[in-house]
Amino acid sequence: MNLAATIRQGVLDALSGFAVPGVDREGLVGAELRRFEELLHDYPKRQGKTLRGQLLVLSARAHGAHDDGSALVLAEALELFQDWVLVHDDIEDGSEVRRGAPALHRQVGMGVALNVGDAMHMLMWRHLARLGDGPLLDRRRALAEFTRMLLATAAGQHLDLAWVEAGRFDVSEAEYLRMVTLKTAYYTVASPLTLGAACAASVPPPRLEEHAIDLGVAFQIRDDVLNLSAAPAYGKEPAGDLYEGKRTLILAHFLRTAPPARRERVVALLARPRAEKTPTEMAEVLAALEETGSVAYAQAAAEARSAAGLAGISAWLRTLRDQDAARAVEELLAGLVARAA
């Protein structure tokens, strides 16, 4: 079994066999509880790429961890985090599609989906409780980093949601970059590398986080570009960011550079409630973003950030104990913003 499959199986195992005190698993109640357990497995079974979990384990190996035990627990908990937070994120954004299928709340309703996400969150912490102090792992430091990652992601999500809620279209490029640093960069690159190092009693140099953030930000900008591409492999609703009114680097550049009349037209279309937006209108917005060079501008920004981040991280990787694992880390990171899905 390869690393990605091992992590996916660990996630599924962490969601199985939970006990509900005082409840008979037979009859109608038991059947509904079995359905509940099936819903817990829904997003994990849709097989995300497990990039973050793999990065964490490979980082541990590169730093000289004695085995994969602690790293796998952390990697599986990290993938569990992404799965439950995506259930909530899809509700918060009103998303239609996740990993090529209808978002969970579109299938079972908002209340049921929200509760499923809550239970997955609880089971994530139960899984993390398996983490023990080993000969190299500092459990307290690892859990502190994991918690820092969770809080950073929540803070970034708050900014993203608050700007939409307030109807703000004056979000600057600098504000966008701060938001995605919190929402995406920590849990995508910076924390997986740091958590992997913790499994080998290693502390990365201070500059590493800066380089990791560059790569994490580049990953999110590339994700914003892919969102508009409607590529079938992308697995999300085509142009979903436009329907959801997301504030992106693409939009910030457009609003800074577009002629006033066109800017006002696009803002008027994006400000409408999702249910009132039409494919024709969103195609008009997309054409405007492309014609002003805003999509190309964002892609160039992603490539520049990626190059800067990868150069810094590659120099650090060359100092680590296990060079085979270090090269695997570098290959994984190099593919983050070059991906087509």
C-alpha cells in the first residue's frame, strides 16, 4: 500500500467503530446510526489527494524519524481536519459540489451535514489522543503546532466569510494575501513540514515558515485560477467562486485596474444573491476577468511565489538526513501550483 492509500485507510479506520452509550444498534435507531457512520465516511471516501498528510510523513522521514508511527497519526488527523472543515466550509459558502459529487449538505440537509462535521471533528481529537511521547516526538510541541494550525485556518475563514457578509468589494491584494496565509498556507505547507520535523525532534529554521507560506499562498492562488477553468478533473463547481462572491487576487486586480463602468457592472453582478445569478451573467464576469488580464496576473503571482518558496525550501531540504525523503518532499511541493486539478 502506498503512502497516500495508507493515510486514507487510517482516516477511515479513525471514523469507524465509535460507541454510542446506551443505544441498541438494532431496529430503526440502529439503522439510522449506521447511516450516520456512513455519512462520516462520505468525504474521506471521495479520495482527496492527501497532499498535506503525505507532506507531513515525508517531512518526518527526511528529518530522520525512526519510523512512521507518530507521523501517520498526525497525518491522518490532519486529513480528518480537512474533511470535517470542508463539510462546514461547503455549508458556509453554499457550495454545490465537492470532489466531483454534490456537497454533503445538498444531499442530506444543512443540519445533518453540520452534525456530521461536528462528529468528525470530535473523532479527529480522539485520533490525536493516540499520539504518545516517543524517543523523538515531543507530544506537547506537536499538539501546540496542530492547534496553531487549526486556529489560523479558522481566522482566515472568518476573514473570507466576513468580507462576503459585509458586501466588501474593496478588499485589497494585501488583505487577500493575509487571508489566504491564514486560511490555506499554514495547514497546506507550513504546519505539515513543522509537524513532520517534530516527529524527529527537529525544529525548522525560522525562515522556513516564510518559504512555506509562499508555497501555500501560491497553492491557493492557483486554486482560485483553477476554479474558473471548469476543468472536469478539478472536482468542484465550475466558477463556484463567482457564484459564492469570493474575494480573490483575481478580483482584487480586476477592481484595481478595470474601467469604472465595467467595474461597476461586475460588482453589481457579483453582489447579487447566489440564487439570482445566472450562468450567462457569470460567463460575462469571467470574460471581464480574463480580458483585463486579471486571471493571468494571478497565475503569474502564483508562479513567482512558488519559485521563491521552493528555492528557499530546497536549500533547507539539502541539509536533512534522509535525502531520498527530502527529494520526495521537494517533488510534492513542486507539483502544488503546477497542478491541473
